Amino acid sequence: MSCRAKLGLLLAVLIVVFCFSPQFRAVYQLPPHLRIIEGETASLVVGFPWTMTVNQDKTVRLRSPYGGFSRPVSLEPVGLGQATLEFRLLGLIPVRTVQVDVLPTLKLVPGGHSIGVVLHSQGVIVVGHSPVTAGDGQSRTPAKDAGILIGDVILSINGIPVTSDSQVAEVIDAGGHGNRPLDLLVKRGENRLTITLKPLFCQDTRRYRIGLFVRDSAAGVGTLTFYEPQTHTYGALGHIITDSDTNQPIDCNQGRIVLATVSGIQHGRRGQPGEKIGVFIEEDQVLGSIEKNTPFGIYGQLSAYPPQNMYAAGIPVASMSQVELGPAELLTVVDGQQIERFAIEIQKVNLQDTPEGKGLVIKITDPRLIERTGGIVQGMSGSPILQNGKIIGAVTHVFVHDPTRGYGCFVDWMLMESGLIPRRERQSARRLFTLSGPFFRPGPPFSYFLRGAA
């Protein structure tokens, strides 16, 4: 083998070894965007052979910019705006860039309150097929035979927008009495299609039917995460509301939240997530509107401020770059309406390129909460997570095999969904490999009811 070939082989081996080094992984696991709240200081470990520079020192200043084998580099915001960090190999070869956004200081009032959620869908959701007993005594399913699937959303019938299961039943019965076919405008995923069918007269109900079970609303108990007192904007739940039968997200047409009280707890155990047993308080007294049902919870405007005795003046938020492994606390209600603090541990922080859930892995360490609930239970979704006196995220799911552990989402993504901080366009990070941990099946976070036959 020639000297040139040996040199090339040695270089290739060194590159492979470097790709698995802690220094390489620390840089390539950074998201393409970092958000820093004004007044924060972000710390990155940039060891040899990396160096780092910043293109806008009027926005971000570096301390110890050349790092060392284990020396952290601090990013100190000096003004609002954007800056670009550039990572160079041996100070010569540009390899990686990270966009840094410095955002204004934001104070929120943390929640923890139990809330009743009533969400009305856009149209009605098909949650099941129901055979129709025809005049000859045979059972038929006109809607299923015409191609309507469970999970479809019926938006209109013969051009009439439908908003409730009772209205759907009336329109179908009227069409049958008029001996007219029905044109159903159906939403299936992102697509819309028109399906035409004829209703049958049902001998059991003495009405014309098409053989469907439909639902127009969902209701359950969750937890308020935060509200912003100047704009009255709130965020809750930390995850999307889906229909219990179809597991499809509910397109929000209108909805409301009200205060709820916890009357009991179904204790969680391995393989069986627990649940808060909640009761709506004065359902006609609306606490706020529901304007969005998103992957990171529900959002809208408060019409009245819920009582908050611990943090009424509000506390700062911390971006994901500030979240640390170790102690934290969550706020939630386990009895009546009393918000309590409970100790938890942040066990894993997944810095994310784009908005995704499961950014945090948390463990309940407070013996009081474990004794009273067994850990994380349904209805606890949205409970704010605090660390170092700042809001960092919200509880979202429980691990079915271990109810003391679960997932949380970063407050960054909830603030984007609420409109309190600007949304970033989706961008992919440069990565040469992906590190993945064990897969956990999250437990059901929310419960629903109400359906009618059509």
C-alpha cells in the first residue's frame, strides 16, 4: 500500500472516530434554531477541535469562544434580533451553522387549575356504523356501502352545513320523506369529497336513516398551563384533543373552558393509567373560549382570570436551551380546586429541531403525589412544569408501564401556538446520524363522550 493510500485510510479512520466523539455529537445534536429570552445566558460545550464564531455581536456575545476540551461557551444576549453561530473544524473548515433568536422577556401566570373542556367540531365526526332495519326486515348500511368511513367528518348535507347530531338526523329524515338522494360533503384527512346516497326508512326508529353514529362535541377535564395577563391569551393541555373512537384530531369550530373541581382520583398503576374524576363548576359561567386545537394543546382568550395565589404577578419563561437535568416542580390539583406544588425530576431533555412533543422525560419524586395518584394520571395533562423559578413546559403523557414517569413538552412550542412568540418555519438540521432511545407507549391523556345516531 502506497504512502498516499495509507494516509487516506488513516484520515478516514480519524473522521469516523471523530464522528462518534462527544465533541462531535454535542455540536450536531444542536437544533438549527436556538431561542434565548432576553436576560438568559445559554451555555454550550464546544471542545477541541471545534471553534465557534458569531456574525452579529450586537445581538449575541460569546464568552470563551474557542472553548477547550471541556470548557463551556456562553451565549449572552446583548440586544433583540437574530444572529448566526458558525462552527468550524480546527478553526478552518465551516461545518455547521445555528440560528439564534433573542426574544423579549415574557412573564406568564402559571396555571395548574383543573378546567372543564367542551369542544364542538367543525361538522360532525363519523364514529361508527349502525345497521338500518329496512322494510323487508333485512339490515343494511347505506353510508358504509357508499364509502363513508369511520373518522370522516360530514361538513354539509345537500348544501346545508351541519353542526350537531340532531340536525344531521333531521336533514336525513327530511330528505327521505322527500324521496331525494343526499349529497354529503365529507372531509377525509386533508381532502374533501362528495358522496351521494339514499336514506332508508328504519322500521325500528320509524325515521329515515343512513346507518351512522356521529358525534358533534367532546368534553373532558384537563389542566390550564398558563395565561398572559396583558393579552388574556391562555394555553392548556399541552397536546391535541382527539376523538376517543376514531383517534382523529377534532377540528375546532367553537368551544369553551370552565373551572372544574377534582372530586376523586382513580389511582394509577403499572399498565393502567389513573384518572382525575372532575366535575364542571357552573358550566354556564365560561372561563374562556377555545379558538385552536393544536398538537401542543388548546388556546384562546380568557373572559375571566382564574384564582392564582402563588404566582399572581407572573413569572418568566425559560427557553429549551435553559432546561437542565435534575429537580423541578409541577403545579396541579388533586383535591377540590387547590393548586399544589409537587417535586419532579427532569430525566431527559431532547433539544428539538422543529415543534414536537415529548421534549422532556420527567419522573414524579414527590411521595405525596405518588401516594395520592400513583404518579401522572389523565386530567393532569397541561400541568405547568417550573424550574429555577421559570415556566419550562407542561406535562403531556404518562408511561403506561411506569405511571411515575412521563413526557412533557417545551413551553417554546406552546408559546408559538399561542402567538405570544413568533413561529419559525420548519427547517431540517444537518445530521450524520440519529440517536434514539427506548420507545414508550403513552397512555390516553383525555376522555370524551357524547354521540348520536343518524
